[in-house]
Amino acid sequence: MKESKKAQKRRKILECAEEVMRRDGLNKFSMDAIVKEADIAKGTLYLYFKSKEDLLAQVTVKAREDLLRRFKEETGNKAEHLDKVRAILWTSYHFYKEKELYNDLVAYYEVNRNLEDTDALQEVGERIQLFVLSILDNAKQAGHVKKDTNTATLSLMMWGMSNGILNLIDTKDTLLQKFTGKTKQTFYHSFIELVIDSIRS
């Protein structure tokens, strides 16, 4: 189905917004910079996005959708249930390494109390959690995860822990090397295996 002119314009604005966010950072980007990058009138920008926060939320929806797609692709390539759990955690790591802006956007909403999830953000966030939960439930039903594991709690803990570990290795690399002698990847691998060992039946 051919994309409408309105959809094309919206997509172009989002692409330009992403470029400005990469260049200027999430805390410093402005609507004026996006207007200049997209070569449009300011009024045109506000026809599509009512505020800077609205634009930020829409790009974050794209980021979360991309993360969910990667979760599905990577877990689909694994046959063993615990390997699927590993794939969820490794996908978060590779997302952090390969999609810096998208990873920052996903994390940005986790640490900013002043930002409220829009309906679209909540919807994709719930789909991510339900997908991870389905991986954990299937592993539990197959007898690979401890019977007394609360998979809903575990799914949220995995999300919080992986974000915390990624933030740690991103900001404390020198400390990591000094006290563990591990690279970012080997440290993250240790984290994953600690999670797996704690839930394995």
C-alpha cells in the first residue's frame, strides 16, 4: 500500500528529529533545530506534533517497537527455553551497542519522573513485557525455570536489572576494569549467567 503524502511528511519529520537528537542530545534538542533540519515551517511541524514532548514520545515508540522486533527475531532463532531468556538479555546489550539513540530513548523514560508515558508508549511497553513474560512462562511450564518463580515479577526485574547494568558499564568503565578486570561484554555475560543460574530449575 502506497504511503500517503501526510504519512511521508510525518516520517520525514521523525527521521530529521532523530538526526537532531543524535547530534544535539536528548536534553538539548529543540523544535527550531528540527524545523531547520527538515526544511519546513514551524507551523507545519506543530501540525504533526503538538509539542517537543509529543515528538520525543513518538520517536521513543519507534525505539520500543524496534527493541520488540529484535526480541522476537533473536528468541525465534533459539530452540532451548533458557537460551531464549539469554537472548532477551543479550538483545538488550546489542541494542545498547548498536542503536545508541534508541537505547537512550528507552532508558530516558525510565529515569525521568517528569515524563509520562503516552497511550502509544504504554501500549508498546505492555507488548514488550507480555512478550518477555511469554518466554519466561514457556520456560517455566517446560520445567526449565523454578516452579515457585513469579514470572511477572521476574520479567520486570530483568528489565530493571539489564537497564541498570547497561548504565553501569556505560558510565563506570574504568571502575569496571580496575575491580573486575572484565570488559563490558564479559561483565554483562557474567550478569546474564547469574540471572540464568538463579532461575534454573
